Amino acid sequence: MDRIPILRMGKFLLVTIQIDLYDRLATNLETDLVYMVNKTGAKGVLIDISALSIVDSFMGRILGNIGSMARIMDAETVVVGMQPAVAITLVELGLELKGVHTALNVEKGMELLRNKIKDLDYEEEDEIEANEDSTE
Amino acid sequence: MRIVLNKDTMKIEKEQDVVPFRNRVKEYAVKIGMSVVNQTKLITAASELVRNMLKYANGGITVIEVISEGRNSGIRLTFVDKGPGIKDIALAMKDGFSTGKSLGLGLPGAKRLVNEFEIKSSVGEGTTVSIIKWKNG
């Protein structure tokens, strides 16, 4: 069965979709990613769709699902590299990709994920400090 | 008057057939010089309609035609299936309505992406959807 590879890089999972998707491939990716987040404890998922010439309602829904599922598993998702024509078409189609973060390219996407995770780390540290204060 | 310049038929029987079908549509769209945005809209609409065909009718026949009208040229795609048919077309064309588990954007979304959209269906006999995207439109 065809699969899209998921690469692990530190706290992140990277997915580069290089081939045209049919529905089964997209649903497999969704399941694989959620399992990988669970297995690796990844904090962020970056999906590069710059090679995709179309994103239809099904693929859009899968991307949204991945975002929601990853969030439940405590990971942020960012979709990067969307072609302008794809963005125009998606909005006209009626999909706004609300559940996921987006960034222009991989570099900006990584930056966004790092910032998101840094914020979370700070919050955790604050909480720990607050707890320490209260115990003193 | 509309003249058909080229006609191509493709059978859609399984999910994997969708990819070569989209590529074929793209080939023709590129050949007539359609802009990337219009190409993308056409292929996305085609993708929605072909999915419907697979999901509700287990596949069918697609016809890709290059048409011209005066100075304008375009692509006409026709999707013919022998599935269960659509009982209430007006309802099926509404945003957010789906008898399946999808978002219900397929038919209305596809309509928004093309210049002309025609749907005929009779219960028990099947559905035919025909769309046109003009090169300049």
C-alpha cells in the first residue's frame, strides 16, 4: 500500500507531500500522523504541500482533521507552501482551513512551530514557579 | 455556436483512476493556454465531481472536451454515472448538505469554481453532471 513518509526531526514531525494524492493516501496519512505523534511525543507537525497542484474539499478536510487530532495529542500543526492558485480555489470552494496554522514556506513554518512550543515551555515554567511560590 | 475540437473519454472505476484523470484534464487546460488559477479551479471541481461518482455510483464515465465559441475556448467535462440518482437536486446543491459523511461542499463548491454547471439526474437511473471552464472566464 502506498504511504507518504513521515520524518522525525527533534520535537517535530515533517511531512512533504510530493505526489498527487488520492483519498486513501490522504486518510492513511491522517492515521499515520496521529500514531507517530503518539509514538514520538512530537510537539509539532509540519506539512509541506508546495508540490500539490490542487487541494479539494476532501484533502482540505483531512488537513483540518490532522490539525484537530494533533492538538488533542498536544501537538501543533502547520501547513506550509500552499500555491497561490490553491489558496484562491480553496476559499472559493468554501474551505478556510480553520484548524491548522499556515506559513509561507518550510523555514517560516519551523519558526512558527518553535515559537508556539517556546510559549508553551514558558507557561509550564511559570506554572512550576507559581507552584514553588505557593509552597514556600 | 459551440464547436467541439477534441474529445477524450476516460473510465473511472477506482480511487487511483482519479490521479490520471486530473492529469489529463490539466494537459488539455495547459494546451489551450488556460491560466494556472483557472486550471486549478477546473481540476478541483473535477476532483469533487469524480469523487461523488466513485462514492455514490461506484464510478462511471468522464468525457473531456475542448470546445470553442467564437474567440473563446474552454474545457467541458461531463461525468456520467449509473448510480442511484439524486432525489432532490436543489437540496444536493446546498452548501453543507451531504447524505454521506463529507462536508457537503462537493456539488455547490464545484459549481462556484466553474463558469457553467449543469446537472441532470433521475432516481434509479443515474446522474450526469457537465461543467465548462472558459479559458478567459
